[in-house]
Amino acid sequence: MRCLVTGGSGFIGRHVARRFHDDGHEVHVLDTRWTPDDPFPGSAIDVTARDELTALFASWRPDHVMHLAGVADARAVLADPVGAMDANVTGTAAVLAAAAAHDVSRVVIAGSCWVYNAMRVEAIDEDEPFLPTGAGHFYTTTMIAKELLARDFARLHGLSSTVLRYSPIYGPGMWPGLVVSAFLRAAAAGGPLTVFGDGSERRAFLHVHDLAEAFLLAAAPAAGNQVYNLEGPEVVTTLDLARRVSALFGDVPIEHREEPTRRGELAYSQRFVSTAKARRQLGWTPRIGLDEGLRMELESGRFPAPAGRDRGAEVRSR
């Protein structure tokens, strides 16, 4: 299978490209940041550059497309909503149009758990409709638009697509703005770890290796024109995450502060998100727990403890 990975030079995209390569598929990366030093062959193309995009599809003829290109930082979206709409929505439309015109078998689209903010119920499955009032954040709006575009291209052009709505991701190569990375870097520097607000917001952190496996499984015939919720194996509060990281580095201090730029972000509250469909149809289940994932990051040597401070022997839940 020939697999094109848009955004394949980014944090998640690199892992997805590697997973397909390891499974024996031919991989090509499309990313504005791609260079010949990247581990896979590719093209330095913006997904909104329609002529270049179309030429690549016509020449390389991918069978499957893993579409991860776009703006993933919610605060960057808040700062530049027009640019984010262009990258996330127009870029997705351009990829879907090129795929439909060149007989691509499947486009797997990087969605987001943020769309749950636009749903009313507390127990969420993939059939729950979006509220017409939206969710109060530009990033969420772009993620909803990507899903609707996928449905439209399926109906109007017969293009098979799959949307993966996944919870916050962490793991090797994660970018500094992700909370797990921010906490590990702060702890490695001796602290403090900054928790915005009271830290009661809940997250189901998903390891990037488990997510890459889901992308591979989503290329299967059974996943055509489906949406899947993907959650990490454990729901924790941000404060609990901070405490676990602090314990790993010998109990570095934790501080709380308010951050007005974080308004409108994902709020799990007491919601339950069902991943039963992914387990049933794809055979997917997350295998790397949060404690194991944190230990893997420490063992990698990317976050060395400061001199004179001993790391905790193990992650302790408080």
C-alpha cells in the first residue's frame, strides 16, 4: 500500500509514518517542514497549495492518505483564527478533493476530542450529534468542519474516509506546548510545575504509539466512513498529572495560576467517552498506561533531573 502522510514531519505524523513503514507499506510525507533529512521521502508542500497538492497526487498515486496537517495548538488557533481556518478547514477540503480526483481508497482524518464540547450529553458515543450553537472555540469549530467535510465528500464523491477523535497525545517527540511535555521540562529544571486554575479539568492522555496503531487499523475496509473515539486508558486531572510528574523528580514544587488565553478549552467535566466502537470494529485498545508512558519518557534521557535532586523511584498517584 502507498500511504501519504500529510503533516508527516510533525510530532504525531512521524509516528504514523513510522508505523505504516514498519508494517511494510510505502510511505511519502507531505509537510511544509519536510527536508531531505527527514526519515522518509517526502515533499515540502502546504496542503492549501492546491496545484502542488494535485500534482503530487497525480504523480505519486497514493492508495491511502493519513491527514494530520493543520494547526493543532488551540492557543495558536485563538491567536490567528483566520490562518487556522485556512490550514485546518481549507487544507482538509483540498486534501479530500485531491483524494477524490485520484481514486484514493481511504482518507483517515485527524480529529479531536474537543468536539465533545459541542455535545449535550454526558455519555458520548460516535452517534451523538453536534449542537447547532457550537462549542465556543475556533479550534473546535475547525475540527467539526473537518468531520462535516469528510461526510460531504463521501456523499457527493463516494470518497471513503475515517475520522479519529483522539484525546490529548504525549510521547517521544512531543512539542513543548503539550502539558505532559511542559510538566516534564519544568520538573527537569527543578520546578515549579504550573497548573492553570485549580487543576480539576480531566484528561485521558493517550500515548502516541497507541494512536499510531489506531491510524494503521483505520485503513481497514471495516473503518470506511466511520468515526471513532480514542481515549487513553485512564482519566486523570491536570493536578494529578502534575503530582505524578513531581513525584518522579523528587517532589518538585507545584504552583497554580490563572491564564485567560485558555478560555473555551476542552472541558470533560464528568463525561464518559465510549471507545467501545474502536474496540469492536478495529480491535483497538490503548496499551500504554500513563505511569508507564511517563517512565518511558524519563528512561529516554530527554528530561534529565537537575543536579542534587533524586528522581522518585516510581510514579505515585495521590
